[in-house]
Amino acid sequence: MNLTIENLNKTYSNGVQALKNVSLTINKGMFGLLGQNGAGKSTLMRTIATLQDPDSGTIRFDDIDVGRQPDKLREVLGYLPQEFGVYPTVTATELLMHIADMKGIVNASERKMQVEALLEKVNLWDVRNKKLGGYSGGMKQRFGIAQALLGEPKLIIVDEPTAGLDPMERNRFYNLLSEIGENTVVILSTHIVEDVSTLCSQMAIIGKGEVLLTGTPDDVEAALQGRLWEKPIEKHELVKYENQMNVISSRFHLGKLMITVIADDLPDGNFWSKAPTLEDAYFNVLSKKKIAVGA
Amino acid sequence: MISKILKFELRARFKQPMTLLFFLMLVFQGIWYTQGSYEYYVNDATLMNGAALFYKNFAGGGIILIVIISIITGTVLYKDIQYKSAGIIYALPINEKRFFAGRFLSAFLINVILGAGIFVGMVLVPFSGIGTPDKFGPTPWGQMTHGFLLLTVSNLLMLTIVCFASLVIFKRMAAGYLSVFAYVMLFLVAETVSGNAADTTFIELIDPFAYVYTAQVLDALPADAKNTAYLPLNSIYFLNRLIWLGGSLLLFWYAYRKFSFKDFIGAISLRGRKKAIDSSTPVSKKEIAVPHVRLIFSAIEYIRKFWRLSVLEFRNVVRPVNFKIIVGILGLMFFLQNIMWNATYYLGPQQPLTSSMTLARLTMGAFIMMLLMIWAGELFFKDKTANIWQITDALPVPVWVGQLSKFVAMCGVALIMALTIIVCGVLAQILMGGWKEIDPGLYAGDLLGYKWGWLTYILNIALVFFLAGLTGHRFLTHILGVGYYFFNIISFDMGIMEELRFGYALTPGIEDFSEMNGYGIWSIASFWYFIMWATLAVVFVLLGIHFWRRGASLSFVKKLTFQTNQINWYGKFVVLICLIGFFFLQSFIVREVNDKGNFETDAMANLKDATYEQKYKWIEEIPQPVITGIDLSLDLFPEIRKATYQADMQLTNLHSVSIDTLYLNTAEFVDIKDILWNGESVGVAWEDKEMDIVAVAYRLDSLERVNITIKAEKCYDGFTQSDAQPDLAFNGLFMDARDILPTIGYHADRELNKNRDRVDQGLGKINSRMAPVEDSIRLWQDAFSPDALWLGGKIRVSTSEGQTVVAPGVLKHSSKQGHRNYFEYELEAASPFEWYFCSGSFEKIEFQVKTIKVGIFHKKEHTFNLPLYQKSIQSSIDFINEELGTYPFSEVRLVEIPFYQNEHYTFPNGIAISEKEGWIADSSGIEEKAYIMFSTATQLMRHWLYQRVLIGNVQGADILKVALPEALALQVVRQTYGEEAVDGLLQKKKDAYGKERGNEPNVEPPLIYADGVDYLEKNKGTVAIYALSQKLGHQAFNREMLQVIDKFDRQAMSFSTLYNHLKTRLPADLVDQVAYDFEKVK
């Protein structure tokens, strides 16, 4: 079970090239697609989800050619878009039952059982018979997750799924996805590094429509092992350090500005070694644009 | 701050190219509507850029302006909610009341600037090429400015206010649209109803645009004044403005007071979330397994799914409370209309018949259709509007399942609308005591069929479906769909387009239901038109699926490909077959309607008549014989719309010279099989089939008499789109003898008598439609038939089983042979050649008034007013016998006929009254009783008068033919119901004259020169004669009139002779007053 994307290109009518020769191979399990806002993540997700045609390139999911057989892909697809609405006058149960029907769950009792189980899973059981128009943003997001999981999809695409979820709900969602990801291909598009580091066994970083980095989170982190250095500085010194060193990120810690620098050797005695995280790798890639990792 | 808001809004609006397009559309409308109004005002003195035309257009506004207002106005206030910028804008340090006022002024100003496009269009009319230079005068700048400010600007202010107020109150964009459309609907209802209303005061007041007022006042203006006059403003105008503008200003004050950022922003937070749900539900700790399911994707399952989805979509539309409210309001309106507005064509209220109940579908049809089309558009774009499309479009169902289910759901919604009208009609009938009149078949045919019923709704929904797929844009779909729909109906209404085969979803005859004849030939015609449109609708639906793109929208050009699998090859094949079918049916209709001569455009008809005049005017100077006797044998076959006949016509040469050629003008669809001259066949010298004229060469010496026998057949072939062809109707056939018998010599009636048409066809203008009294040749012609003397004769008519024939004369014999009924009539005495034949399925009641046998032939169910007709006949004959001498016939028959032609007909021993002139009237009121008696008495007065006076074919003839019998009939009404009832009838005539005289195509003549134009003699003529009668005293009037008639004793007489005599009998102080009535035009 794998998804293969080859040389995907997409340019919008306003001239913005949203995808540039994107190629990826995604196997069973959780795949994290990390990128800034406007990096092309949603374009890629929509294209995989058959909602947008690429200008060129191919997508295959197992033996399904997505461009030629979009209907076949939809039969195995679960998709949670980044932004979506609901019919405000219907209840969660009604809309899930309807979507389940559309997903091919023909047997009414099976449909009912799965809908009810998912409502419980996403913690909407108590409000299942309330109209969706009354749902808060988080509840709506949970509803979106439930609908994506209907019909036991083999390919699940979740675009910025944790936006609007409180920490507890986010945790529940992580559990849910990791449970599902054992037997399916799950693509998690996000700009939150923690989502990927927590869940994904494979990942890619995308920027300005290009794939900047692919690999496993461990590999990505390991590539920086022994090369990351950290130091507190004064705010006004930042420009100086940026000019002199390869500063990949800066953050405040206890009121002090902490910079992270990448270098093969200790830059100076005031730096100390830092254990690399995925976030560091992400910042590093964004700052350097593209580094081949794990090849 | 207000000025800053104004500047920003105006700049933002007018930077958009779409705004320029809107403006150009309105410029186009200014030109287009002006042309339509010009066609309406037929007088040749009316200029194409006359002030009256512009006033009407300013008041009406036009559908393009309304649609644009709907799109733009609400957005100005609501855009912060729509685009979620309210959180920023409303938090700025601005005064919310000033903000509201600023946005309101912006919207109003934008509307006014765009509305000025109509003004610009009007200014450009002379340069638009729609008319020749002689049709334009100086631009009436003052009047245009007056109309624009008084009508357009004030209406725009009102619409802007109502839109803003609705937004503030309901906090929904839809409320803004609907409030504007509700005003438009009220305007449409007022405009539609005003045509048939006796008193329009109330209608003028309830019309929010003051259009009805404007039209009524302008219609009554003389032709010259229409070019230059400023719109007269009277108390009704000011009251209308007080109601609508005053009410709007109050509404504005309320909205201004109510508007607050805090309240309005609630539209975002509470939109669809009226009751927020507590999301802090406890988290379940238990492990939940998601059960496995089986997925099935098969064609059968898609079909099942399609059905389930259709039901679901239908429920989703009808379940919300606002749908129920709208249907409830509509139901109430239908119900009230059925109870309050079911006026007949010419009278007051009528019995609660099903046919009058189903009329509600037409008067409110435009609004229902618009509502359904907008609903359909909203449903088709529901997923996009709700922003759930990324989920639904990624579901594994074919496009056709989702889209077609929405289409079917809308068909269900349309069915609800149709059923609502049915239920309201039935309830109204029950409430009005007419439960016996409930006709389920007619309800089903009218409301569920294609005569502006459910199937018509579906055709228009299919159009929206197609547009939705093609454009992929919600608002564009609304604009194109509703815009085309109104363009369609207005173009045909204004006569800009004439051939219905070019008007999608239109079928002929929808307004022409006859109680006697049902839809007659329209049943066949409308069926074929519907089939034609249905094939196109199938194409629309399939292409709607084909062009619909799931996912992110594509550019329009990229959509135009057939390389998709959204409809499979079978579907594409069906599209092809249906398109072929559509074009085949277009050709079929052209053949049946146009090629077979059942329809010609006005321009073609005018050209034909003009050509006839140009080619054959010379015949007028050629001596021709006159008809002096006819024996007619006529076999009617109503079920196949055919008549075969043999006419033995006695012709006499009354000239002092011999005649060598006889010219016969045949009626359309007549096929002459043989012409015998004294029993011998004669050849045709020449024949012009296009002009329907035949020349027969045969010598006829002075004073010689000859018998000419014509064997012929008349049969309608194909079907029609505009003419009911009532002379061969299936039931209630009503035929003028001239529909089958030829006219001798030059047929002057075919001449164009509207000067504008004459000039268009290169003919000279005429000063009068009739010859002057001094024309001794015309004076001696009978006004009814210039080519005939008074005739006696025998008429043998046969008809189909189950039908009865009423013909001129006394009934000598009737029998049944095989499956046909035979009748033999014979004229009692020589009478004007004004013969009519009627065949239908009738019930009959018989009675006697002294020695006169009376028969009333009516539709079986139409027994409502029979006693009133009996009483009217009795009173009229008594009046004639007491006041005027003797009623001339020993038998008289009153027969009910379909409404297609005139209200009444008179022929020897017979009267025909239209089904809508009293048979089904609710005669509980004195006005209706008086009207029924008046219309019946008029015909009996005609019987008396036509047998006493040879009315010369010169100016004033119609005062004798029409006005004098009516004035005498009013005396009968006065005797029975009193002067008050007469006053009511006279007032109606005065109103009709005032309203209709503005449409005089040439120059309105004084009554003594009346030249046969409908609005004049029966309205002003009757009023003037009755007034003269009152001044002389009715008995004295009758006595003096009889004195003149006795003196002439069937010698040709003109009205001026009678008038001059009566004038001499008037007191001196009244002479000038009467002379003013008859000799001047006010």
C-alpha cells in the first residue's frame, strides 16, 4: 500500500506556481507534510484528493491512477480539508449518516454502528443530535475528523487537522490517528512541527511548492546531531550573529533571546551543544532552502 | 466620517469592471424598453422619444435594474459580515449610526448613478438605430429629469431602505434580496390586475413603484400630449408616495435606531448557530472500536443512492422554517387573490370556478418562477455556499448522483408550490360555496402540466441547472437565469418577439382556457411546444451534469470539453438524440404553425395587407354585383376542424353598365372546389393565392341577376400559436359567414387603418377610417356588408352528434341522421348580411315572451344566471313593444360562446354572448345584475334597430350600430334597477374611454364623424347618446328617434341625420352642450 507522486506541477491562473515538480513516495503509516502557510501543502492535498487537476505529473495509489480514475481513489479516501463548512440545519448524526451512505456503506445498521462509534471516538456523542450550526470551531473540527474516518478509508488526508483543537482534543486526535495509521496511508499536512514529531514515521518539508526535504523524523534529526549550538544573546546582537553565523532560529527563554546556530564546530565558548529536534531541522531547511537528507 | 465612507464605497464600487457592465446593461435597457413602450402607444403622432414613454420606463424600472439593486444594495452593508471583516471594521473608533448612514447613502448613490444608465439610454435612443429620424423629436430633458427624480430616484430610495432595513432586522443577506423581490412581486401583481380592474384606485395605491398610476394617467393623455406633457400629479400619486415613501422613511428610522455593531455582528457569531452548544462535554475514557463495514459501489446502488439523496435534499429545502413561512405567505396570497381578484374580463366577480382559481398561477407566475429559479440556484451551489464542497466532492459518488438529486429535489419543491396553489384554490372554492365546481382534471392539467404549471417550473429549473454547471458561479447563475426568464416574458409581452418557438419554456394558449372549449387547439399546440422544450431541458440537465466540476472551480474555457466521464457515452448519445429531436421539433412546429399559414408575424400580416391594397385598390373603381340572396348548405365537423359547404348566392348588377369580371376575395384556409354560374361551371380567369383573390370572367348586364354556386371546404391544418381559430372550434364553434363565403370586389376591410403601419409600408396616411356622409355611394352601402343588400335565405347546417347548431332565422326543422344532427333555418325577413353560426354541446331552456319563442343555449353547468337572462329578455322585449313598436322576430335564441372573439354578437333571431360576459358572473350585486341586463338588452335593441334602419357605410355608422342600441338598453336597465345602476355602467364607460383613447392610432374623431374604432362608440358614444336622451327626456328621445326612422323607412340613413333632427328638438340652452359632446374632441 503506497502513494506515489511523480513530477507534479500546478500553476494558478494568477501566475503563482503552487507545485514545482513534486515527487514523493508515501508508504503505509503516518506521513507528515510540513510547511509554512502558502507553501503548497493544501494544493498538494487537494490534488491528491481529486479536487484539483495538476498541470502535469502523476499520482498513483497502489494500482489506482488518480488522474484517470479519480472515482476509484474516492472509494478509499478519507479527506479532512483545512477549511470546511457544514449544513447548519442538520445534526451531526444526520450528516454523518449521509456521508457514510455516500461513501458506500450501504447497510443501514452497519452505517449506524460506525457513525455512532465515530461520534464517541471524537467525543461528539452527547451533542450528536444537535444542529451543526450550533457547533463551536473545535466541535466542527472533530466532526470533520469523524467524517474523514467513515468507511475505513485506506488513504487518509488530513489538512491542518489540529487547528482549533484544545490540547486535550489534540491528544485524543493523535491517539486516533496513530491507531488508524497502523493499517493505512495517512498524510498529515501541518505547519505545527509537534504534530509531525509526535505522530509521523515519514515526513517531507515543502516550501514554495517544492519538496525541500524527505525522510523519517529520526533521520532528519540525526542529520543535525553534533552540529547544533545554542546561546543566549541580547536582542540587539541578533543581526550581528546572523551576519557572522548560520543562525537557523531564535526564541525567547526566560526573557533572554536564545539563538540556535548550525556549525560543524563549536562557534565560540559561550555556545553549548543542543540535542537536535525536528523543529531545528525544519528551521534549518527553511533557512537553507534545500538539503538532501538520508539519501 | 460619512463623506469618507461615501468616497471609499463609491471608489471601490466603480473600480470594478462589473459595475461598468451593469451601467451598460442599464443603458441598453433604456433603449430596449423605450422601443417596447413605443410599440405599446400605437398612435402615429407618438414619438419614439416622447415623454410618456420615458415616464413609464422610469416608473417600471425594469428587471435589469431590480436585479442589479438586489445584488449591490445589500452587499454594501452586509459585506463585513459576508467577508468576515466586521471584526476589524466594527472595532474601529467610528460612530455606528454614522457608519450606517454612510453605507446607506453610498448604496443609494450607487443605485442612482447606475439607474442613470436608463436615463443615458433614453437620451441615446435617437442615435440607437431603432427608428427612422422622423420618429424622434427634441429630447424632453425637463420631463425626463422630472420622471427620473419623481419615479426612479424615489423608487430607488424606497428599495434601498427596504433592503437595508431587512438586513438590520433579519441579519441575513437573503432577507435583503427577498424584500426587494417582494416589492417587485407586489408591483407585478398590481400591474397585472390593473388591466382587468374596473376601478384601479386601490391598485394604484398598492403599487409600490407608482407604475400603475403613471400608466393610467399617461394612457389617458391625447397622442400629442404624450410627447411633451409632464406627468400630471394628482391626489392618488401623492397618497401612493405617502404610503410607500413615507412608510419607507419610517422603516429607515427604525433601522437606523436599531442598527448597532454589537447587534449586527451577531450575524457572524450566531449565523446558523442560534443556540450555541456547550462543547465542554466530558471525555470518554473507554476504548471504542470502530466497527468494520462493507462498501458497495455499483450502478444499482448509485441509483438507490440517487433516490435517497433526492429525498434528503428535498427535506433539507422544505424543512427550514423560512421555507414554510414563504410557502405560507404565498398560500395566503393565492387564497386572497382567489377570493378578491377573480374578476372576469369585462365584469366584476365571478362564480368560484376552477378555471378562475387556476388563473392565480399566471398572475403570480413570474414571482413563483423567479423564486423557484433562485431556490434552485441556491440548492445547486449549496455545498459551495456552506463550504462543505471539499468533503462532498471527495466522496465516491458520481457527479450525476449528487447533481441530479438536487434537480429532482427542486422538482419536488416546485411540486409543493403547484400543490399549494391547488389547495388554496380548492379552499377558496369551498369557502365561496363552489365546491360543486371543483374540477380535479383542470387543476391537474393547469397546475401540474406545462401550461405554466409544474412542468413549466421544471423546464426553468433545468435551465438554471445548466447555467449552474456552465458557469460554476452562484450569482452569475442567478443573474443569467432570472435575467433570461424576464427577458423572455417581457419580450413577448411587449411584442418585441412574436414566435413562441424562440421563447424557452413558453407554450401557446396558456391564458386562453374557455369554459366551453377548454384549451381547444391550444391543447395540441402546447403539447408539441412542450415536447420541444422538454427535449432541450433534457439536454440542459445532462449538460448541467457534464459541465459541473467537482473540486476547485475551473475557468470557463477549460470546462468546454467533452473529454470527461461525468456523463458516459450513453448520456452523450442522449444529448445528441435530444438535440436532434429539438431541432426536428423546431422544424415540425415551423411547418405546422408557419408554413401551413396558422401564424404570421404582425410585420408579415401588415405587409400582406399593404400589398393587397397596392395591388388591387383599382378594383374599388370597377363595378361589381351585390349579393341579394343566399341559400347555404353547411356541414360542420368540429372534431376535425373542418367545414364543407355549398353556397347558392344570388348576385345582381345594380350598375348601369355591364360587368365582365367578378372578383372574389376568399377567406383564409378556404379551398374552393367549384364555381357554377347559373348551374354551369366557369373557369377562373386568374387567381392570386397569396392575396386570396380570384377573378371569374363572366358577363353580367345591368340589372341582370345571376346565381353563383360555390362549393368549398374550409379546414384548419396543423396548429397555431396565436389565433384560437374559433370558427372551427371543437366545442362552441362560432363562425362568421364571411369566414367561409367570399367578399365581392375590393375588400376594403383589409386595408391597414393605422397610420403608423401605413407609413411603415409605404402607404399614404388616411384622414378617416370611413367615408364621409357626403359620399353617396358609401351611404347606400350597408354598413354591415357593403357588398350585399339585406338578405333572406335558407340555411341548412349539419354538425356532429351531441352538438346543436344555432344559425340566423327561425328553425324550420331539425333531425338526427346517423351520427349527425341536421338543422334547417330560414330568415323571417330580409336582414343585414351579418350572419353567424354556432355549434356546441348545449343545454337549452325555452320559454315565451308573449308570442315570441325564446331559447337559451348554455353550457350545462352554467345555470347560475339563467333567471336573470330570462328576466332581461322579457324586460327588453316589453320595452321594445311598449316604446319602440314591435320586436321584429317571432323566435329569438341566446347562445353562450367561448370568449375568444367579441363580447356579443347579434344576428337575425340570434344573440351570442361570451362566456365571460355574465354566464358565470356572481350576480349577487346590483352592478352585475345591471350589466347582464344591459348586455342582453343591447342585443335585442340591435335586433329591433337593424331591422328598421339601413345603416349607411359612412362616418357615424357605429354610433347607430353600437351606441344607440346601448343607450336604449340603458333605458331598460333604468326601468328595472333605477338611475343609480345606469350611472354605474356609464361611469365604467367613461373610465374605459379615458383609459383607451390614448391608444387611438390616428386622430380621435368627434362622434358625428366616428369611424369604427372600438373605444369610441361603445364608450363615449353611448354616454353621449344617453345624455342626449336624458336632456330630451327618454320618451321624447324615443319618439323623435322613431320619427326619423319611420321617415327613412329602410332607406340608407346616417347618424348625422338623426343627430341633426334631435338637436333641433333640444332646448336652446342645451344645444351647445350637446354639440360639444358630439362635434368636438375634448
